[in-house]
Amino acid sequence: MQKSAGCSFFSTNRTGWVDRLVHDIDILVRFKSTLSLLQLVHVENLMSQKLGIQVDLVTEGAVKNRILKESIQQDLQIIFQ
């Protein structure tokens, strides 16, 4: 299993955290080395099972859209770096 170099929560729902957490949780991650798509999906599924809620896992490098990146940065709640 790859070790994470950073992990943060963010919300893509503009109505707020409470409503968003009922459906799923968005997690922005940074890994020490690159994961394949299958590895990333595996980690996402493991996290969903452990947390008991659907996890949408996003790597920092996957966010290319400037507006989306700024929105994520505004909502980011860092778990660890």
C-alpha cells in the first residue's frame, strides 16, 4: 500500500458540510509516488468501507481547472501533511 503524503477534506457542495456528509465525502490526497487508476479506486473503496460512507478520492494533480482548484482551496480542511 502506498503511503499518503497528505490528506484533506473538502466540500464540492455549496450548501455546506452538514448536507454534504450525508451523501459522500470528498478527500484530496497526495501520495509519495504515483498510483495507477486501479490502485486509486482500490484505496477509495477501502476508505468507503472503513468510513461507512461513499468516498470521492481526488489527487492534487488531477485538479486542473483553476476555478475548481480555488473552490477546493477555500473549503480545504487539512487532516495531515
